[in-house]
Amino acid sequence: MKKEATLKMNEGSAMRVRKDIPLKILLFVLFTLLCGIILVPFYAIALASFKPGEELIRYGLNLKFDLSVMSFDNYAYLFTGDHSYFVWFFNSLLLTVVQVALTLIVSATVAYGFSAYEFKGKNFLFICVLLIMMVPFEILLLPLYTLIFNLKLMNTYSAIILPGIASAATIFFFRQYLSGIPKEIIAAGRVDGASEYGIYLRLILPIMKPSFAAMAILNGMNSWNNFLWPFMVLSDERKYTLPIGLKTLLTPYGNNYDLLIVGSFFSIVPIFILFVAFQKYFIDGMTAGAVKG
Amino acid sequence: MIKRFLYSQKVAPYVFVLPFILVFLIFWVYPLGSSFTMSFQKLSLGQEAEWVGLENYTKLLGDTIFLKAVMNSAVYMLCTLLILIPLPMLLAVLINNKFMWGREFFKSSLFFPALTSVVVAGTIFRLMFGEMDGSLINSFLGLFGIEPVKFLKGQVTGFIALLALATWRWLGVNILYFLSGLKSIPDDYYEAASIDGASAWQKFRMITMPLLKPTTIYVLTISIYAGLAMFIESLMIWNGNNSPKNIGLTIVGYLYRQGIEKSNLGYAAAVGIVLLVLAMTINMIQLAFSGLFKKED
Amino acid sequence: MMKKGFIVLTLCALLLVMAGCGNSSSNASSGEKSVIDAGAGEGATELSYWTFVELHGKHFEKMLEKWNKENADRQIKLNVTVMPYDDMHNKLSIALQTGTGAPDIADIELGKFPDFLKGTPQLEPLNDAIDPYRDTIVKSRIDIYTKDGQNYGIPTHVGASVAFYNTEILEEAGVDYTKIETWDDFKKAGQQVYEKTGKYMGTADTSAPWEESMLLAQQGSDYTDADGKPQVNSPEMVKALTMLKDLQDSNVIATIAGGQPDTEEAYGEYNSGNYATAFMPLWMMSRYTNYMPDLAGKIAIAPIPVFEKGMPRSVGGGGTGTVVTKTAKDVQLAKDFLAFAKLSEDANIEIWNTLGFDPVNMKVWDMKEVTHNPENEFVKYFKNNPFDVLQEIREEIKFVKSVPASPTINNVFGTVTLNEIFEDGKDIKQALDDAQAQIEQELQ
């Protein structure tokens, strides 16, 4: 910190180049070390995915690179073995895509309602949106559970999708985004004779597209990794999502560590690919909520 | 006629926000209300409820395991606040520095753990913190001649594992929050301060920290909730809701134990209400305080 | 690019929604992986079965083949779901209480069974299905799953507890395990082992009270009194834990990763040869063959040491009661199949062959050709024949009661009390008094 400031004061560029270098190296080394530590668990599990599960049970998760015990057996088992991994994988994929698509559409619509109109009760309703963001979902687990039971939605994906379909954080973000769109567009649409819904569908939605990417990724991440609630409402193994399925492998009476480790590692891969491809949107999506504090 | 009504400018906004109203009423207001009602009842699924007044709450006060759970959640929350606010703030300032090489790469790498599910991350950390001398952390400690530690059997060491997991997963995310906050601070401020001869520390104190306040408050608010409502991390680290001497039991863990494992729904609902009140109170105080400071600035 | 991508994404989503909707109504046969048809024909009834032990499914698979052959008109397809212990019991409990989503048949572990007998059990009484076999099986193993004269669970094994000795370690230390009869003998042997090899003779269990059950049974005591009230701070319990604590202090036993022998971490420790003894019910044999391949040919089975010669040397430990739920599709079919698959003589032989359990039909214990079959994987793995030991202790196998308070007692012991004593060195009497108070409070 100190160095940074001293350097900032020196406007002479020649001096700056010379003085920069140690600082650059220092920062670079510091962050390389930090990233090294952060990436160790990934390296450890990647390594473990090539070892027999028994090795893991006996020595724990470690960084020993020992070719004599490593093989592609786990991967062979993952892709050809008799297990439900890819059923879960597909379920997760399906649920994520459906949940994200529905949540975005519904939340964007609601956000538009909040941003484009003045109506009675608007402020009260918007306070409700903010309030939901503050109530820990966990305390609703039990009443929601009995509700889902009474609605006869147990063991269905609807039970997972419906409660979050008008996501408060997503509504909030879309509303912020829409407040940057000039109201003249709406007025112009009305002059042209478009209906209220036509304006939304034909004029506003296309403009909102960039913000959809960020929210799709944020919601997609949450959905892909969602555990507790789906775990409570799903009981049919064929409907399990990946986190639930992986959790069921964690039992001393199944000898499933081979599949568990390689499966855990493999579950990170699709997110990793998406992340590398859409890095910018990920980061925008994550920071979207914080910008306005 | 109906179409004219639905298409009028007066009615359209309600149509737009209708999904929210429905979800809010069905999945929030109703469950919250029934949670409140349940907390005054003795109740199991599929059985008749019995009105017991405040009994659940008075029982909670004398329930040593519940108090232990509250303690654990509170300590966990405090520790995450102490680690996951100053550290990411500092790192964000460093990474934002114009002398930084490979900024995007580091940003992404640090963020990456947030993409793993708690189930996977928790399993990895449970195995890393295993008590065998060959497990990752113990073999690392072994390099310095330190005897293997039974991490998950001790209160302090168990919390080290929990906090390591939390830090690992959330450090990068919080850095991103602070980075986006830093972006909104104009460079002129620093230049003006430099001309006035301010030191780096002074600039950090007088410019960076105050202007990052909205971000800090946001991070603080979500961290308080996340900390108090933590459960799955503990569930995965101990591979179950029964940690030795309940060192990893949290409020939500106790809610789960009473509600799901023992099916004392009324009692569990009371636990939930206590959590809600706790979270609301802490955040209201926090927001009030930060609001006060704002005026003084 | 974004535009196209978004449209594609939305379309995919909609397609999937539709596919998903169509699916959920007609996907009864989409997950063949866990369905065992075992030669069942078209008209077979599909029954679902939940368990927390994968091997139990394997056993049913074998018995199902026989059933389908012998009962062409009542064929069954079995849909097996394996879940972790806690999760399976929680889900089953919820499903039974809400009356929806429960399987037709389920395994319930002894430690959790009393919870399922609370109030009106949502399980089918199995008396009529058990009756044809009643005389052949150990009565006490049915009693533990019984309430008001109704038998709700079918037992899997006797679970006679024995000592598993790693002879390689003992030989290295010059110890002859056949000479160990009392805890004093065990202590002397253990000190010798620690001195010579630096390894521990046994484990101080912290996450399950197996050893406490054995030591209570030796003294003719129990966790609960005649009325089922907890009495965990009894003099017998104090004596048992004082003895174990003394063994720990003399480096004879030590705590183990995982907290007790029947955990993944402990399998690893045993397999690496870090502990010489496990005191466990006989079903621990299958854990050896499955998870500790390195110890093949080194493990000997023997009776457990006692305080004084002449005390009973074994106690039935653990156990799984298989139940038929009230919501079962075809209750009679499920009951008949269950009795056939677990109580018939064939079943009992198969339980030994596949699972390595001591069957509840003691006649099987006397069938030399079954118990001493040289092709049997358990006979091959272990140094001596388990049934020789079982015959020796046959009349000495005691049982601890399973009462409504039992799950709470197990929980308090396995999470708090044993940890306090063996990990923190808390005063034994104090720890037990605290446990008693805690249990009483929780049972209120």
C-alpha cells in the first residue's frame, strides 16, 4: 500500500519504470501464492480422481503424485459403469435450464411492472421484495415442506422451481437495469398504438437482453449447486440432482468413493467451461447486486 | 370487455407484478405465518396440532444444545465477518492497483471456488482435514514437525476447517464486490490527495474506505445472513448433522434436527422464529449504526 | 451472437419443460439401473425397497430369483434405492408420517427402530408372515422389533459380538490371542504390543457405544431399567468406562479416525495395520472382505474378553429390521416375499453366503457344509472359522433392550459422552451424570 502511494506521487516516467518492477514482482508473487493455495483443493481432487477410492480412505486426500496407484479406472467406471450418475447429471441440467429460463422470464416481467408504472401499492410491494431478500430461506423449510406436501407436489420439480420463480434478487437487479432505459420508448410505443404487453414484449425485452446474461449465470450457478431444498422434497433416486446424488454416495456401506471423487470432480467441469467462456458475464452477474449497495 | 379491462394502463402493472404477489403470498407470507403459528403448537406431520402457548419458547431457553447451536452460529458469523470483509477489501485494493500483472487471471482464479457446490467443496475439505497423518493438512503440518491434529473432533480446530471452507468459497466473490465498488471511485480523488501530500494509508482511510461503504454494508448484510443461516457446510464437513459434542451444530442444523430428524415441527418452528428475530435485529442494528456514521462523515 | 444464443437457450428451456412434463407422468421404467427384475415376466409387480446397505440389495437380488422361479403367478420386480444411513431414516420417517412417497419395503436400523414404533406405527404387522418360521429363529431378534405383541420388523442376523484380532501384529509382539480371556489379559497383551510395535491393541470408540453394550451385558446390566427408563450412570457403566479409560491411559487402546471401527476412516486405519483389534458384531466380517483386502488371511476371530471368567462373552449388536409400510402397493405380497427372503432356510444360508452375517436360524450354524464351505469368501478370508467361535459362545449371547429412549441414548453417547471421556479426559462419573441429565431432558 505504501509503495503504491509513493509511486503515484512520482510522475517522472523513467523513475516509474525502474521502481515499478520490484513492486510488480512482489504483487505478482503474492497473488500467485494466494491462487496457488486457492487452487490446491482442486488439484487434490483432480489427483484423487485418478486413484482408487480405497487409497483415499486409507491415506486421506493428499497431494502425493504416485503413478503406481493412478489409473483411468475411475473415469472408465464413470462413463461405462452401472450407476445413475448421468441420470443425475441430466436432471441437474434440465432443472437448471428450466428454472433459470422461468425465473428470468417471470422476474423480468415483474421488474418491468415495477419500473415502468406508477400504481397504488407499488412502494409497499417493492418493500416486500426487499424484505424477502432479508429473510433466511431456511426458516421456511418446514412450513414450506408441509405446504408442498398439502399441494401434492412432493417429489416433483415444480416443488423446487415454484417457490423461487419470482426471485427477489433478480427482480431487484432487473429493476435497477430498467431504470436506466428512457421512458420515451414506452411513450413512443403507446403513440404507435401498441398495447401495454406489446410494448413490453416487442420493445423492452429486446433491450433487456444484455442483463439476462448476467442473471442467467447467477441463477444458473445457484440452481446447479442447490442442495437443501431439493434434497428435502425429492425422494425418488431417478429424480435426484447431482449434489443430492453425490451426497448419497457418502456412505460407509457402499464403497462408492471411486465414483464420488471422480463424479465430484466431473461436476465442476461443465461450470468451469461455462465460466471460461462467459467470464465477463459471471463477474458482472456476481457484482450486479452490490453496485448500488 | 375483459380484454379492455386487462389492457388498460391502470390494470396492466398489476398483471405484470401479479406473479410476484402470488409467490409472495403463497410461498412467503403463508409459510411465515404458519411458522409463527406452529411455534405455539406441539405438532408432528400428519397428526393433530396441540396448542401449547409459549411452552416451546420457554423450553428453548433451557435447552443447552440449542444455546450451543446459537453460540456456534454467532461465533461462525463473527469470524466470517472478521475474515471475509477486511481481507477481500485489502486484496481488491491491491488487485485494482495499476501495477498489477495478470489482473483478470487472478480475479477469475480467486473466484473459481464459488462455482463448486457445497456438497463437493465440503467433501473435499472434510477429506483434507482428516485426522490421519497422511491427509493433506496433517501432512503439511508434518513438514514442520507438528503432530497430526484431529481437526474435526475439537471445537477450535473444527471451526478452523469450517472457516477455511468459507474463506475458500467466498474470498473471490467478496473481492469482486469490492472491486466493483472501487470502480466507482474517481481517480481524481487520489490525485488530489497526492498533491496534498497524503500518504497511502491516509488515502486508504480517507478516500477508499468511506467511498467503499455502500459495498461494505452490502457485503456485511449478506454475510450476517449467510453466517447465521449456515448449515450445509457443517453437514458436509462432519458428514452428518451429528458432530462430536455438537461442535458443528448450527441454528439451522438444530431446526433440521428437531423438525426433520425428530419431527417436532412446533419446536423446530420456534427455533426458526428465533433465528428470524436474531437475524433481523442484528441487521437492523447494523444498518442503523452504519446510517449514523454516514451522517457524521 | 448473444441474441441467437439467448433464443436457443429459451427454446431449449421450453422444449425441456415440455419433455419434463411428458416424462414425469410416464417414466416408470426410465431408471432401469436400480431395478432388479431377476427373471420376472411381464405381469410382475414392482416393489420399491429402501436400504442404507448396498449389500442388502444384493441379497434380495439372489432371493428374488428363487422367488420368481417358485412363484410364477406372483412375480416381483424390486426397485432398490440405497441412501446414506441418516438420510434414509429421515426420509422414511417423513414419508411414513405424511403418508406419501414411502417405499413398499424398507430397512430400519435397530438404533432408529423405536422412533418408528412411536404412536401408531405406520408399518404392517408381520406376525402371520413370521409364524411359519417362528420356531426356527432366535426369539430375541424378533422381540426387538415388536410393540404390543405385533412384530413389525424381520431381523437379518444375530449380530453376536466377537473380537477380530490382527494376528500379524500380535505375532510380531509375541502375543497369543487364544490366551486372552479377561480384560486383565487383554491389557497385558496390549502393553506388550505397544512396547514391541508401537501400535495400539484396540480402539476407544467415541461415535458409537458398541463396547459399552458388550461390557454392560457381561455384568448383566443395561442402558435402561425394567421400565425402559434410562440409567446410563449406573455403577456397571462407570465400571465399564473406567476399565476402558484405564486401557486408554496404558496405551492399550486409542481413539480411531471415524470414531469407531465401522467407518470408512477406520477401515483405512485397520487396513494399514495401525490397530490390532476390533470388538464388533460378527457382521463386521463383510467390512473386512470389502474394504480391507490387505488383511486377508491375517484376521482371527475370538470371544471377547470378560471382567471375570464365566461372564457371558457376547452381546447381539446392531441389526436391521426390514419392514413393510402401510402404504405398500401389495402388502401381502411384500410380507410373503420378505419372510421368504429373510427367514426361510435358503434365505438364512444365503445371508451367510452373500452377507457374511450370523443367520437368525441357528440350525444353519450346525450345517457344516454351509458354514465350512471352503469356497466361501469369508471362510477364505479369515484365519479361523467364525462358526467355531459362534458355537463356543452360542449360549452366552445376551441382548440389550431396545426401548423408546434408546435412540436418544445412542445419540448422546455417540456425539457427546464418549468424546468427552476419551478425547477430553472428562471425569467419567461426571460425564455420565451429565449424559443422564441430558437424556432425561431430551426425552421430556
